[in-house]
Amino acid sequence: MTVRRKLLVGAIALSGMLAAAPAFADVKAGVDAWAKGDYPRAITEWRPLAVAGDADAQFNLAQAYKLGRGVPLDPVLAESWFRKAAMQGHVQAADNYGLALFQAGKKTDALPWLQKSVAHGEPRAQLVLGTMLFNGDGIPRDFPRAYALMTRASASGLQSASQTLAQMDQYISPTDREKGTALAQQYALQSPPPGPSRATVGQTPVAPSRIASAPRPSKLPPSSLPARVPGPTREPAPTREPTPTREPAPVRQAQVKPPKPAPTKPAPAKAVAAKPAPVRATGNWRVQLGAFRDQGNAETQWNKVRGKLRGAQPFYAKAGGVTRLQAGGFASKADATRACSASGVACVIVAP
């Protein structure tokens, strides 16, 4: 073998060694730089790895574009990098990708990704999909499922979900509310435990695991939130994302308007309004008279209806960030049903 050929072989071998060298340390170095606020250095570490197909680096680069740190704020590039990582099975990237598609108005494309995120209990996806189901926004309207998903998102501590749930309570029928509550309990039992392969913290980039360290209501707000299928050959890497100072802001938050009342026929001239039937309150049955973000509003509601529920006692049940106003105790379901009718407001029967 000539000297020139030996040199060429040596150069090729060296090139192969460099290409095969693990990129984990570089991803970790980028995470460390990000944690120190050195965003340009983090981008320098991640970009070549992201281009080479590293899912963690792709996710981290997407976060940088989403937050505008170390690079110009660019939702389109963020969406593109989230997609590349999501197509490799990166769960957090998939969550963010679905939300990014929704925020960009691509609701049809977002729907299957939101469904996947909801299946593993992602609160932001529950909020968005629940709102879409309530409004019939790109998907058939389903009040019970919408209420169930919003209840689960609210229970996770997502404040915007608690606010939206309180709005839903104003318009949803007692029957749909009861079905939704039961469905939420079913979802809670089916919710999978957090996976051990990835440990997330807020919106911070990740280092690989191998590094040691009713009537038709008006529109509810579609929340404004920013989300591995055959994966890479190495085992999944846990993602550590910088912790935001506050919970993600909801997307294009619209105001909920009261539904238009159905037209009614005028009452006969001599019709006399019937007096509400007396209410017996001696048992464990209750009626729920609404859900409110602030207990003060629940107390105000009670003062309006207490005169119609003689003998009933108020209960202020906490559910996530919502206070549910209930009145009890009635001896039977029939008594509770009569009390619900006498209250003059939308309500639902609560069994002992």
C-alpha cells in the first residue's frame, strides 16, 4: 500500500470515528449553557445535532424558536422542529406539535396529535380538545366529553381550564354535566402513570438519559397554548425543559356569551305562576347549583336561591380551581329533583 493510500485510509478512518462519536455530551453541554442563560452557546451545541437527526436536539431547538431565546422568535420554525422530533417518537415534541398546529389554525392536522396527547393525560391538550368539542370547532359537538376533558385539565391545576369549566357550567344541561362528571372519573381511572423514560420540568430543553446528571352556547375560548413513532436506534432520552414563570397562556381566548333563549309562547292572560313546592332537607341527597371560580360568587348564588329551598343547607365543594355550590340534604332523589325544579336555576342531582 502506498503512503498516499495509507494516508487516505487513515483520513477515512478518522472521519468515521468522528461521525460515530456520541453526541450526548454536546446536547448536555447545550442544556447546561441554557440553564446559565447562555442561549447562543446552547443553539451552537444543538443545531448540528438537530440537523443530523437527534430528536432531543430537535426538540430543544424548537423550544428555543418558540421562546425566542438565542434565536429570533419564529413559531413556524418551532413547529417544523417539533414535527421532526415528534416523528421520531419524542412525546413532549408530539404534545407541543399538536398545540402548535392548532395555534396556527391547522385544526384538522392538529386533531390526531391532540387526541394522542389527551390519551396520556396532557392537560393543555385536554383544554384545547375540550373547547373544540364544546364549540363544535372542526369536530362534532360533544358536551359530556368536553366537560369531562375540561374537568381533568382543571384538576391538573391549569387555571385557564378551571375558568373555562366555570363558563361551561353556565350553559351545559344538568344531564350532560352529570354524564361529563362520570366520564371524567372514568378518564382519571384510565389515565396512565407518568412514564419513567422522560423527566420534564416546565419548558426547559432536555439532556439525553445516558449523561449522568345544552342550548347552543356561544364560542368558548380555544386555549392559546404552544407539543418519538419509530424512534432512533438509541434508547429514549429523558427531556428536561427552562421552567416558565407562569402557566402557559391560553390561544386566542374568546369570551363565552350566554346562549340565546328559545322562543316561548305568551302565557294565557289569566295564568297564575305556581308557587314552588316545599323542599324537605333531611337526608344525604344534594343538588348542584353551579360551579364558580370564586367562592364569593357561589355564596352570592346561594343567597339568590335559598328562599326557594326552605330547609336546605349550602355546601361549597372544591374541585381543582372551582367551587361547586351544592344544597342538601334531601331524603330521596325525588325530593332532590323537586328542589332542583324549585330553585329556578340549572342544576344537577348529586347522589349520596
